[in-house]
Amino acid sequence: MVPAETIPLEISQYTPFLVPKVILRSGALQTFASICTDFHEVYRKARALSKNVEWYKVENVYKEYGGLTAWPNLAVYLGDTGEELKVAADYTFTARPDILLNIMENDSWFEDGKMEMVKRHHRVLKPRLGSFVICRKPFVQKLSEKAVPVQETTQDTSAQAEPTQPVAEVEGTSATAAPLPDDIQILNVGYEAGKLEPIISAIVKSKQKPESSP
């Protein structure tokens, strides 16, 4: 374990295994976390993979992607030890992530069809703690039938909601139609690190022990 002020994100497409950019340890949560960014095909089969990690066959992942090979921008993996997180994929298997992140640089990503990509990543890789879309620019959505909720949205779950009427333009912070899994969140972040708090909260919540019944 060594202190670090920066994380190197250089990309190399010619590696024997897919490995994390960094493995971190949280003393507060007593857990390790690895961050993987440049997903690509690798050419070596590991001699042994951790039994504490759930593995998918790479062949099956590509089949479920339907021939499309676009991977998420970033994945987070959690573990009790750093040793079990040192490999994210080999030639045959890829690890199930805990969190998926897709970063949208421009404000036309939804109209460009990127939401279907996000949902495909989520459906195929099944991240345990959910997926997040990080928007660099405020999310404004103009096609009401495809409106999606973002982090700030609040919903009344005490009764079944009435169908919403189409609107001409939906601001990202007030969208009400939600053809989106509950565990995919859209975050209007810009360059404010504090707005990434829902991602940290998901990790914290996963580490909290359930309260025992009286």
C-alpha cells in the first residue's frame, strides 16, 4: 500500500490480462475497490482466478451484446482483499462488476441513442450495486416518450402513479416518465466531484450490516 495523488489512465490494447488501473482500500468501510477503464480483448488465460469473484464467460457476454463490442467507460469492483481484485478479465472470463459508469461528454447523448447502450451494459453485466450515467453538461431531454429520471428526481411510491402526459421538453431534474431500471441513475455532475456522492452512497449502503430483528 502506497499513497497516491493521481491515477494513471494510459490505455494499452495489447495486454495479456485486463487489470485495474488502481486498487484502493477504504479504512472506514474495511473494503478494497478496484477501478477498470479500458476494456478490450486480451489474449492470455489465467492459471487461477479468485473463487471470491463471480465470473462471466467472455464468449457469452459478446453474444448478449449482439455483436456490439462497446464496453462501459468505467467499472468498479469491490472485495475483501486486494489480491482477489488484481484481474478483471482474462481470455475466457470477465468479472461481474459492482458498479458501472458511463460518462457523457456532450448534451446530445440521449438523442444519439447512448441510453440504449447504457441499458445494454446494465442488462448484460448486471452490476450488483447499479449503473450510473455521469453527465458533463446538464441533461435536457426533448423526446417525452423516452424521458428518464435523474438523481434529483423524487417519486411517490405509496400508490401507483398515474400515466404522464407527453410534454414538449423535459428538464433532466424533473423528468417523470421512467422506462429505465431503478438501479440506473443519471447524475448531472459537470465538474463537481461532490455530485458523485450517490456512487459512494451505494458502496456505503452495500457494506452496512442489516439491523437485527428485536
